Amino acid sequence: MTSIFEPNGKQTACTIIEAGPCVVTQKKTVDTDGYDSLQIAFGEAKAKNTPNAQINHFAKANTTPKSVVKEIRNCSIDKNVGESITCEIFTEGEKVSVVGTTKGKGFQGVVRRHGFSGVGEATHGQHDRQRAPGSVGGSSYPSRVFKGMRMAGRMGNDRVKIKALRVVKVFPDKNYILISGSVPGHNGSIVLIQN
């Protein structure tokens, strides 16, 4: 996270994202594969840790092994195999969607996971019950706990899509873009930017 002063003098909190270069490794068409898509690769990987099938696949695109490969359907970008996609496809002020995996927070109770307020008052016989969930199901009827009951459990580590984030600034020389808004994931995580 960083902040930038816009021309109107307003300070805006931004996230710096390295958007490329992404190499086109395969181009699928309706005639050959039944649908249109563009397969892109990002990041560097060691050849010794890459399967031979992938090494040959990257060699067809005249590129070194990559760590992340993603297929994008109905892509409006017209690039051939071996060409690079840089951050220049984004313009300042446009709205984008960012897809990523949120931070994992482990096993959490109902107060943190669902925002329960707890018992509040610690009097009237309450003992070590301040953050407990309370009753979860009836005894004689319905004699069970309904599906979807909000309880303690694993929190975070979900794939989410944040829509309508604004591109504040583009740095084509470094392939950086500044995005205003909440970007999912920890520092250094891989995200997909859709425009």
C-alpha cells in the first residue's frame, strides 16, 4: 500500500501491482478447440523444477519457463503466440476487477468470523461465556441444527473478486499500476486483473 496525490490535491490510498509482462503461450479458437481463449504466463520458474511437457510448451512460444499460467476466455486482446502483454493495456481512470485469494486467518470464533457481539454484561451467572455463540438449535423441535448456522470455523483463504476498482496511475517503464481500493491477498500474492 502507498498513497498518491491526485491533480485535484486529494490523497488516495493505492496498491502497487506489477502487471506484466505476460507472455501469450497459446491461442485457442472455435475452429480448433471449440472456444476462443488466450493462455498467458507470468513470473519466472527454474527449468529443473518445471516438467518437460511445460518446457516444450513454453519453447513453442520462445520463452523461458513461467510459474503461473492462466487461460482467459473471450479475451479482447489480439496478440499472437510469443508476444507480450504489458500494463499499457490499462488506462488511467478506468475501472477494473481484481480476482485473488484473501489472507487466511485460521480457525476463528463467532465474534471475529461473523461479528457476534458476545454476552456483553458479565453478570447474572455468566462465567467465561462472553464470546460464546449461544444456543444453536432447538431441543424437541426441530431437534437438529439448521444448515448454514453461523458458527466458528476456518476464516479467510477464499477466492474473491473485487469489482469497480479504479486505475490511478500506470508506469509503463516498470510495468507497475496503482489501483485504488481493496485488493485481495497478502503482499506478493498473484492476482488476476480484468478490465
